[in-house]
Amino acid sequence: MSEKIFDKKLLDILICPVSKEQLIYDEKNNELIAKKARLAYPIRNGIPIMLENEARKLVKNEK
């Protein structure tokens, strides 16, 4: 089963639901990063999961 690719055009319209900031796509980890909120939202099957309780908290040394 192949994983669906994230459509980078979504970055133009998606914002962090917590901080309302623009998101950064982390292709290596397949996540959307909110720097101010220090959260990483997962992307599953090409769909960003924009729920705070699904996001991973970034540790201090992560960008």
C-alpha cells in the first residue's frame, strides 16, 4: 500500500489551530510544524491531522 503524497498547495490555506501561525512542511518526518506553538501535526495518507491532541510536542532542540 503506497502512502499518498501531501499536496504542498495546502500550506497556502492551512494554519495552526492553536497559534494561528503559518505551518512549515517537514518532508522528512511527514509533519506540519508550528514553530510558535511548538507542535508537529502528523500527515496520514496525504491528509494533515490538524487536531491539537494528535500533534506531537516539539522538544527544545527541534526546529
